[in-house]
Amino acid sequence: MEFMKKLAAPQNLTSLAYTSIKNYILREDLDDKARLTEDGLSRQLGISKSPVREALNSLHTEGLIRIEARRGAFVRSFSVQEVMDLYGLREALEMYAVGIAAVTPDLIKALRQSISHTRALLKASDRLGHIEEDMNFHGLIASASGNAELCRALTNIQNQLWLCRRKTYDLSASTAPSAHRAILEALQRGNRKAAQNAMRSHISLVRHRLVDSMQSRRKSQ
């Protein structure tokens, strides 16, 4: 397991600690039993415990960790119902975004490049890179909506779902390029309804496979 680098910049340590700890949580294959203590994190980052505590509180508010009194913080685990709720909200936001996004040549070019990059990452078996690129594709459409609050909410939902998807990557990763291309081609044609249908089908497939996997694992335990 890689350790986080010490932070050299003295300004806005809470923000820097938040970013470092968040990336550590998302990138490392931590389970829900791995403790994240203020002492341990402050030593790794080379800063005092106060900004670490504030950063952990922010991550708790965002639903990425849970904080237990006198024990520390732990990466959050999700129930099947919580996953279904998150995907339901994600679908509503993304359907809205694809319906109002400003479809420009720059957006079409960026989406096409993202699909190409996704294929390359799948070929290289780069799990984390693929998940990041998947988030980038959907983020590009959200940004094109011009709604900053939608972008913020969707990013938070995506980060929470990342904690689930990284363990079930192989279930739906290979379907991403064709699903994304269907969304892109519908937007190119100016067919918003088809783009929304393609988005709904894409999200529903990933949700269905993830939920089925979670239910199967719990039955076998």
C-alpha cells in the first residue's frame, strides 16, 4: 500500500489535507475495516491534527467515510438500498444534464476523445484510470449544462459509487465505450430523447450488475 506524501505548502492546509485523504481513499483498495486516525494521517502528511480533523469531517459529510467516537474514521460501506438510491439520484441528474447540455463542437470533440481514451484504458486493464475517465465523460456533459450545483452533486454521487464500483469493475467496464458512443451519436444528431434513453440504459445496466453482485456476495457469506 502506498503512503501519502507530506504536504509542503502551509496555506489552506485543510483543503490540501482533504484532497490528499480523499484521493488516498478512492485510489487505495481500502476496506471498511481500515482505520483512518487523525494521528496516523497527520504524521503521513506532516501537518497538525486540526486540518486533518476538519478534512475528515468534510469527507464524512460527503458520505465517503464514517467516523466512530474514540475509534477513528473508516471507509464507508454501502447497503444494496443505498446503492439503488444513489443510482436513482444519479440517473435523474444525468437525464436532466443530457437534456439541457449545450452541444458544441468542443463538447463533441471532448466526448469523442474520452471514448477513445476509455478504450485504451480498458485494453491496458487500468481499472482506476478507466473509472476516472468514465467520471470525466459524464462530467463533461454535466458541465455543458451550465449548472454548477448539478455538477457538484453529481461529482459527490460518483465519488460515493466509486467505493462500490472499484470492487466490481469487471462487471460492466467493457460496456462503457459502446454506451458512451450511443449517447454521443444521439447528441450529434440533436436527438435529446435518444440521448436520454441511451443514458438511462447505460446507468441502469451498471446499477443492475452492481446490485446483483452485492446481493450474490451477501447470500454466500
